[in-house]
Amino acid sequence: MTALVADWRAKVAGALKWPRDSGPARVVQALPLGPGSRLLVVEFGGRQLLIGQARTGLVRLGETEMQL
């Protein structure tokens, strides 16, 4: 029984992992501000976005062209 539970937990944990570098958007940096809130720098479409994340949602705070 314990082996079945361990196998199930491993499958669930693997399914819930967020692929970090797959797709057009990438989180460059995350700065925790407090419980349930943080600032994110996200690269997307040749731009860097500053995103505020809270329990109530996301807000775009700023945007800049990426330096090559």
C-alpha cells in the first residue's frame, strides 16, 4: 500500500511542475514582497515586463525593450 501511495505522489508532483523554459515567456527574476505577493521580471516577445503578483491577481507595472 505504501509503495502505491508513493508512486501516486511522485506522478502528481511531476504533473504539477511548471516548465520554466518551455514556451515564449520566461520568468527572469522573482522578488518576494510578503505573504502572497511578489514582483516578477518576465521576458516575452522581445520585451521585459515588470509584473506585480498578489493573491488577487496580476498587474503589469512596467515594460521595456530587451537589450541585445
